[in-house]
Amino acid sequence: VGLRGGDETCGKPALTNLFGWAQYSVTPAPSVEFTAGARVDKRLPRNPGETSEDAAFIASASPRLGVLWMPSDRVTSRLLYGRAFRAPNVRELLV
């Protein structure tokens, strides 16, 4: 592996990412659901020349907030903030 047109080879590059997320949902009424969560991502340096001080290896957090409102069987509203980081749950698939 190397750069196009370059004589220098990079060897076999490796990529290691660590991530985790947590989410909490509460349903105060049958027609309202609140969701809050966060995801943390961290890329680890594995290749020659990479250091943990580089910007690509700084840990990042992604918040997520949501409100699901179903005033009737025909009307549904969902307000979301943040980046999706999980598969939808059964209730979200059916709405």
C-alpha cells in the first residue's frame, strides 16, 4: 500500500476505533416519549508516524435528544437533535 505515483510504501495500514453509547427513554404518558443519550468515539493510533496528539485521534462525543409525540392514531411528530447512533427500537419502527 502506498500513495499513487509515490515510491514510498506504507506497509499494511491498520485502523482501530473504540466507541460506546448510552441512552435513556422515559414515557410519561402514552402519547409522549422523551429520549436522551450520548455516544463517544475514539480512534487509536496503530500505524507508524501516528501519535495520539493528532486531531484524528481526539475523542469525540455526540449528544442525542428526542421527543416523540402522538396526539392521535393519525398524527405523529418526532423532534430529534444530534446524530443517530443506534438501530431504531420496535416502537419507532411501528410509528
